[in-house]
Amino acid sequence: MFANRYTALIDACTLVSVWRRNLLLSLAEAEFFRIRWSEPILTETRAALIKMARERDLDDPEGRGERAIKAMQTAFPEAMVEDFKLLGSAQFGLPDPGDEHVIAAAVKTQAQALVTENLKDFPAGILGQINIEARSADDFIADTIALEEGRAIAAVRKMRERLKRPEMSPEDFLRALEANGLLETASVLTPHLGSI
């Protein structure tokens, strides 16, 4: 298994997307990598989910945000990175000082990857000095699938089959990935349409 060797800290901007979140959680559940987050990351994720639910005029925005976070914590109780505040006081030199906590948590958990949609906020020159690579979710997921396609396709199929509102055919599933900006992931999955 890969999970005992590779750790990925997932940023809030990635966790907010239901498609990115579900694919990452599905691959982590299949033990391709160890998934990690922190309380500040989950707090940002919860707030963004609540805001999105309000903007879409959905029922019970607070409950929706809380349920999503609780489901993640229940599925991955080991994912919480704690006791990194002292690291956070040592500035890494990021463009936005508000992102320092993300790197502090990644360093504390010895993550090899930071999965984020805000790549410009985590310059390679800074992260390279601490042996962490910032990756977009699309790149990270596509590369993870390519590690061991058979096992990854099974995890993706399991995720697709859990979708109930609405249920999705493999073709609809790939179209949804593309519509949500997961173009590389959809491209890697396209040759396996009959298996997903």
C-alpha cells in the first residue's frame, strides 16, 4: 500500500468542492495516501460550505456545512494535525501570512504534498526548501489514479455508485468531473469508462 509512505495535506479551497473532496477521500480510503487537515482548514471549509449553501438558498446551510465536516472527521479520525502552532509562529515567507498555518500543519505531519487550488500562494521556491510540493487537486488525483489504475478505478467506481441524488452513469460522471474543472482526472478515467 502507498498510504504508509505518502502524506497529503488538503487545503480548504480544495475541500470545499464536493467533487474534489469526494475523489480525494475515496482515494485516501483506498489507501493511496494518508490524508491530513487541521482545525483551521476545517473551520475555513465549514464557513465556505455554509456560505455556498446560503448563496444557493439551500435548506439548513449551517447543518449542511457541519454534516460535511463531521462525515470527514468520522471517516478519517487520524487526519487531524494538531500541536503545530509553534511551527506557525516561525514564518515560512509565504505571500499571504494568513496561509502560514497551512504550511505549519504540513511540516508538522511531514506531508510530501499540499493539495490546493491556490498554487500561486504556495511558491515552489519556498515549499521546495521544506520538501513539500503544492499540487492542484486535478493533477494530484490524476497522478494518484495512474499509480495503480485497477485499484484506483475500483475506488472511483465505488464513489460513483454511492451517488444517489442523482444517480450517475459513467458518462454523466465524467461529464460532471469536466464541468467541475477536473479535466486531467476525466482524461485519465476516459479509457476506463466501462469500469467506472
